[in-house]
Amino acid sequence: MVFSDKDKVLIKNLYLLKVYGPTKVMREFPNKNWKKYGLDKLLKRKRETGTADLKKGSGSACTKENVSFVE
């Protein structure tokens, strides 16, 4: 599941300030259709690294060079 930057900030603040877990966050925002597994991963990354952002280089490898190489 992909969270927008705004969603990440919201979830992080609920986790830090109100001590909300994944289930409580899902109950507060049922229209977002977030999955517990995705929230668990996001919060685990927050606890372990101090940030909810992905590691550098963990994005898509679909660059123009890679696409040209594969073709």
C-alpha cells in the first residue's frame, strides 16, 4: 500500500502524540481503506529508523536506461 506524504505525517502524529496503533488509526479514518499490514509496516519503519520514509534507492528501477536495456 502506498501512503501519500500527508497520510504519513498524519499517521506518524497519531502514533507519537496520541499513541494510536494501526487498528485505532483504521477506525478513525475508515474512508481511507488503509490495511492493517501496511500501517504495521509503516509504524515499524518509524520505530526502527525514526522516519516513515523509504530508504534511498528502494524505489522503482524503471528508469529510461533500464527500460532501453531490457528492450
